[in-house]
Amino acid sequence: MSETAQGTAADAAGKKIMAEISNMPANDLTGKYLTFKLLGEEYGLEILKVREIIGLLPITNLPKTPSFVRGVINLRGKVIPVIDLRLKFDMEATADTDQTCIIVVDVKGTSGNVQIGILVDSVSEVLDIKGQDIEDAPSFGTNVDTAFILGMAKAKGSVKILLNIEKVLSSSELEHVSSLA
């Protein structure tokens, strides 16, 4: 094959790939998600945001913190703030069980990445979810903030609420929580 023919074939292949990329949805959320439960509902987090999953450790309560801040844990010598996702989402509080666990996530704060523990009822599994199986968060009008919902995934016969962990806490809440570490 001549050099010109090779160049033409490479150009054609490049154009084909670019056409496929341009046909992908701008918000293609295809990826792996860690799913977990809160009050029987299933939620998901992008697996790349998850640092680790640990069983419930002793949590040191802190005075004068928002009600959803359970306190801090000592994880291998590092102090990590823990938020109770149920309380953050204005759900009823329940007693911890042997299934209750902490998902340690990386969240971008104004001063860099911050590790935060989120307390959940139980961890389910890691799912591979395709972008076409994820719909935008529903709109409930101007009085309901759904910015923390990345999308609604249809997987395994049910709907999973995918969270944008970066937006679960407001910037001022994140600053306050990160200062606890």
C-alpha cells in the first residue's frame, strides 16, 4: 500500500472514530457504579470516587456540627469526617445494623481533594451501567434542588438514583466538614 493510500485509510479511520465520538451523548455517564441502600432505595456512586468501603468503626461525635455529621473516625491514623447520608437527605434516623457501613469517597473541595466517609445502610454491588440506561434527574420545580442527582439508572429491573457526590454537600458544608479532618 502506498504512503498516500495509508494516509487516506488512516484519515478515514480517524474520521469514523470522530463521528462515533460526536454521536455520543454529551453527558455519557457510562461506567461502573457502586450501589448501596438507604431506607430500601438503591443509590449509586461513580466507582472512581470511591476510595474504600469499611465496616462501621467507632465514631467520635463532635459538638456544634450539623445534624447530618455523625463525627469523625480514625482510619489508619487519618481523621476522616463521616456524614450520615440518611440525615443529609432528611430521612428518618435508624439504629445502625451489622450491614451499616462507611463508604470513603474523594470529594473535590476548594483546597483540594478531601476524603469523607458516608454512612449507608448497606452496600449492594458494583454495576456496569451504559449511558443509554441513565436518564436525567427529574425536575420538581424551583423549590426542589436535584443538582446532587447525577441521573436515574435503569438496571437489573429497578431504578437506581445515581449521586453526584461532589454536589451532595454544598460548598460551605464541604468546607465545614473538611475542616473537621
